[in-house]
Amino acid sequence: MIQALIGPTFTQEVLQTTQPVGTLRFEGLHHTVLATVQAEVHTKPGDLCDSLCAQADMDRMERLGIFAGLSWIRRGDTLVYRLIELPWVVPVPNGRISDEEGISLGAGFKAPNLLGRAIASEFLFLVGSSTEWQWSLGASRVGSLPLGWEFFTSRTDRWDEGRGYSEVSYTSRAFGQGPTDGPLRALAEIQVTQVHADRPHIALSPDRTDVIPMLRLGGLWDGRDRLSLTTHGLYQEMSIRKSGEPFNGPVDSWEYLSDTRLWLPLWDRWGIHASHLLQVQTGRIDGWQTYVWGGVNTVRGLSGNWAQTPSEEIGTLEIRWLAVPVHPVDVWGANLYFGIQLLAGTDVGVGWKDKWGEKQGAGYFGGADLIVPFIDRVRLVASISPEVGWKAGFAVGLFEKSVIERYRVR
């Protein structure tokens, strides 16, 4: 009897078998519709399936984001997948630690598996430096079709420290990508943002309120082995976004984006993560569309609000060690998971308006990431930088840094 546990650190025992799979069995499903997991499993009755084959099936099921743990076992000619579901709905704490706003705290509800079909929904709110609510709904399929989708809407009332203004903003967007059953995908996004600023030269409209429609088109390659704790693979996204004209609004700009994330396994629990984010804006933009960088979500070691530029380039290289392997845990009767990863590395940032390299900075860091459901990571970071006189700093961040640097508040 041979079993493999979810995560990149199990000691994989290779199943040597010449006996084809006669039956597939899924144990532990209480909320999930069977067809939802069957769509991710490539093994069919009659196939030969070894340890690597079973692990590949589990990796695809993990990407649904609805399980606290997965394992497999072979019983004669029956291949059994044993699944531990996350709660179908759970109250969660919420927080934002950003270079522009400081700390805001709140709560909300997350449901990763609506209708048992891996449809994720969340409602969150924040109070503090930023007062915000947001709601989203999305999934990696439309029925049996491999088309990923997401709807998102939010309202934010905040003070922007970096650019020195107060704003009330509303954002709604619809996003789609596909086919999600393979690594190569097309993507499209429609977004409408309304921003009211309390001083001139932030919004372009005379009443200091801009309503900006945006359209983004592009493609991506998603070759990650799994999402919650990636150990190897490449994520590459490239897109072009048009804002304002000819759709409407005072803005008339283009944005060119390249987002690269690479994971390389070394040995046992060790690995390397590298990322590169390039965002270039041209044309007529509002003040609120510039990028604020420096700090825990961009270039660790630099002070928050270190630079504000229309275009930016951020590179990261870090080595990681999984100190506590990810494992299911029972918290007050709810199936969750937990792990700890230690890391150290360097970030480099470049920003500009007219000429590349007008603003440059780098930092060095070390820390621990707590790996948990729903927010992926809680990052505890100590950092230094020559640009701030090698003064040591400590900060807390949420989510994978290469993810949150894309979606931090502008």
C-alpha cells in the first residue's frame, strides 16, 4: 500500500505496476459535485498509472482551490483519491498592508466551492487608513467548458500617502481566460473605474472625477505545477490595455505589460523563485494611474512611497526552504492547511516617465512566509537597502509578492 501526500516535500515512492487501473474512486466529497473533480483527472480506467501520474492528477485537483489536503492510494486495481474539502463557507479576517495606505483591518466571508462546482465567491470589507468593500465571483470553468471567468466590484475611500490626495473610487471588471485545461491561454478584461480626488492634478476632469473604461487583451502561459505552493513551472503573461479614448473619458493611454514568474526546484525542500514585472504606460493618464513603489509589496528594503512613476520594472530573485511542510489542520472543526517557508533574496526596481532609469533602487531581505488558505501567504519580512542608508526595517505582507505587486492600490 503506497500513499503520496499533497505538497512538494513528500518522499515520493514510485509505484511499479503493470496492472491497469480498473476503477477510479473519490473519497471525502461532501459538498463537491463529482463531475467537478473528474474533469481535472486525466487517468481513465484501463490506463497504467504510477506515482507521477497520480500526483499530476492531484496537482490539477489542487488548482480548484477547494481542498485542504489530497492523497492517493492503490487498492488492487482501484485507484483511490482521498480528498479533504475546505469549508464551503467560512468567515475570514481581512487586512491590507500597503505602502500607500498603511494598515487597514476588516473581515468577510469566503466560499471556495459554491454549488459544489469550485465557484469561488468572497465579500470583504476594510476599515482604517482605507475604508473598502469588495465582492467577487469566479471559476476556472463554465460548466464543462474550460473557460475561466471572474466578476469583481468594489468601493474604496482612502488617503494616498505617496501622491498626497484623498480618493473615493468605484471599480467593476469582468475577466475571462481560456482554455484553462492547458497552459497556453488567451485573456480579455473589461473594467470601468470612477475616481474622485480631493485636489487638482490627480483626475483630469474639471470636477476632479474621472470615469475611465479600460479594455485589456493578451495571452499567458501557466505551467505551474500547483497554485497554493508552487515548486516548479513558468507563468508568463503579456497584454496590452487601452484606457479612455476611443471608449470614453478624459484619459487616452496605452499600457504594455509583461509578467514573468519562474519556480525552479533545487533539492528536497529547497527552491528558487524569480519574477520580473514590466508595466509601461504611454499617452495621457491621470495622476492616480501612476505606480507607487517601494516597500513590502514591491521592492523590499526601500521605504514605502519611495517612488511614483508612470512606468515601472521590478525584478526579484529569492531562495526558499520549506521549513514546515504544508499539511491539513483542523481549526474549530474546519478543515484548513498550514505550512512555513523561509526565504531570502533581493528586489530591484526601476521607474521612469520619459527615459528608462530615471529612478532606481534595490533591497535585500529575509523572512518567513506562513502558508494558509484563502490569502495564500502571510509574509514576515526583514529588509535593508543602500538607498535608505542600510537601515533595517520589518514589515508584514499578504499574498505572494509576485502576485500582489500586480494588484496593489495605484
